[in-house]
Amino acid sequence: MNRTQGDQAPARVTATIRRPDSADLAALTGFFAGLSTRTRVQRFFAPIRPTPALVRLACGRPARDDATHAAATGRGDRAGRTDALVATHGGVIVGHAMAVDRAAPPEGSVTEIGVVVADAWQGQGVGSALVRALISGAQSRGVTSLSMDVLPGNHQVLDMITAHFAAVRTHRDADCVTLQVALLPAQRTSPPPSPRGPDGNPTRVSPGPRRDGCPLTLARAAPSGAPAPAPPPGRGAPLP
């Protein structure tokens, strides 16, 4: 079995979201290599296998050239701050997300995001959880808008974004749909969660967010030896 992904996901999952570090380089390399061609095309717009430089960027470490940044984000302009997250289950990486901030005068700043989930785990809410965690981090950095490039045929991601934001601006090209969402401070109803709690434990997420607007559940993982807190009952159908 490919220990970076797993062969089958349970009907209901609880994944842990945290920031990767250099110790995850080998696991992330295996995670990307284990993705199907379809999933790699949807994430990178080409059936590429990430280079070592791209995997370093996926760990939140600085890329060494602009071509690596362009491959990861779909943009050719120079990157700003990079925020990277992984979703794990049983110590196995099942999802990855990253956000790259850039200045966008006069509006403020924009973060460009990319998310990918292991094929066997798609449809379990892992992708939605990663997007919510990226947005929370972006808001805490003062970012004013989010941008995401999606292939026109990637209906799961298009539906996920448009179903959970009241105002989404779209720009369509022949081979790409760019989604833009304003991130206003007034939207923050509670302090944004951190991928790690004050005790150092990673944040644990239950599937979500939901189509009826119920926010994603974010709760810190229980300390070793203690039972994990049960997520509240979900309402509606989980998104990818």
C-alpha cells in the first residue's frame, strides 16, 4: 500500500490539518506521485510529477526560481509569502493545500490558493477543510481577497467555492476559470483557528463545510492518551 495516501477512505473521516516541515518532504513526494493523472491535471493543469524544488515549495519552503512558483500556482509573477498545509489521517498525508500572497494595489493583497486531495479521499470534506484553513490563515495575515484558478471541467471545486460564498467573481478563459472572493474583516465572526493550538497539538477537522452554510468544524486534536472531541452532528451533504 502507498503509505502516503491509503487505498480506501472510511465512509466518515476525521483528518488532522497541520503545517508541513522538512521531515515531510519524502512523504509529500510520494503523495504527489500517487495521485492519478486526472487529479494531477486538475491541480497543476498538466500531468506533471512535481520536481524536488516544487515539493520544497509545497512544504512552505522558498522556491529557488520563478518557474517553480509558476508550476505550483499557475502564475508567472514573483511570489510573496507562502502558506502550506497538509491533511493527514493515521499519519498518512491525504491532502495538501498552499496559498501564495501577492500585492494587489490599490485593493490590498490577494492570496492565490491550490488544493489537492488523494483520489481515494475525494468527496469526504478534506478539500473543503483545507480551503477553510487557508482562508482563516489569510484573514489573520490581513489578506483582502482570494483567487483560485480552476479547470472548466473541475465541477467539484467550482461547486464547492460558489456554494459557500455569497459573492464570487469569475473570469472565464478557454482553458481556465479564475474565481475571486473578497475576504473582509467584517466576515470574521470568531478568531481564526490556527493549524496548531497553544498546547502544540495540530488542529483536527471534521468533514465540511456544508451546503446549508454550517461552518467547518475546527477543534484541536486531543493530547496523547486523551479521547478526541466528537464533532457536532453535521447538517446537509459534505462537499469534496
